[in-house]
Amino acid sequence: MDMRPSGRSEQRAKRREQGSLLLEQGHGTSAVAARLGVSSRSVRRWRREAEEQRLRRRPGRPSRLDSEDLSQLERELKRGAYGHGYAEDYWTLDRIAQLIWQLFGLRYHPSGVWHLLHRLGWSCQKPQRRALQRDDEAIEHWKRYRWPWIKKVADPAGHPGSGR
């Protein structure tokens, strides 16, 4: 004998959602059960599971900065490192930790700063370094004219028409 409610899993999930909405609207357990064609025991289980879900919190230590503090921090970061007295205009985790200390009086380890930045949607980017003697025009010329010729002459597969 199959004790499982009828319907596919999507239908059962939809039924549970409807039951939760009806319970939130103040309908009684037996009224919800009768309306959805399930047992009162199921409705009580849904209520208990919804309550447990509400009580469950995210793992890890809660952030010491609230949403208002985070938006202030983001505004300050957008001002740039120059705006905060640094000689180069890039942020490091240590610099941001120092800024958090100055703004909020909270000490953050660089790894904690990394997690904050990740929550704000910021990413880690290293400044791109280029040689002072770099000649972009010569590089472009080499890519456009010289490299195709090298590829054509040195075809390792020895295909016909490879210049050999």
C-alpha cells in the first residue's frame, strides 16, 4: 500500500507552499488539510518545518557591520585609495582593514575583509604591469604579419601547401 500523497514532486511542493500560505493567513490546521486534501498531520509537519527553517541561521559568525555600514564602506572604497591618502590608487586587504578601523573602530583580519568584499560583489584584481620599453605598434605588426607567416612555414603536420 502506497502511503505517499498523490502527484509528482512538483505538485506536492506546490501543495506545501499553498498550505504554508494558508497557515500564514491564519487558517486552521484542519481547514488547510481539508482544502488541500491532505492529513492534518501533514499540515502540522509543514508548520513545524517552516518554523525550523525560520529559526535556522547562516553558518559562521554574524557580520559586525550592518547593511548601512557596508554601504558606507562601499562609498568610501569608490572614492579610491588616493582619496584616503595613499600614494597609489589601488586597494589592498590591509588598506581596507585599516579603513574599517578608521570608520567603525573594528579590527578585521585580511581574510575577513576578503569575505566582506565578496559579499559586496567586489573581486580581487591585480594591477597589470607592463614593461616601460613595450612597443604596442611593433607587437601588433608582429601578430598581424610575422606570426601568420611563421605558422604557415612551420606547419608541424606537414600538410600540403605548408610551404615545404
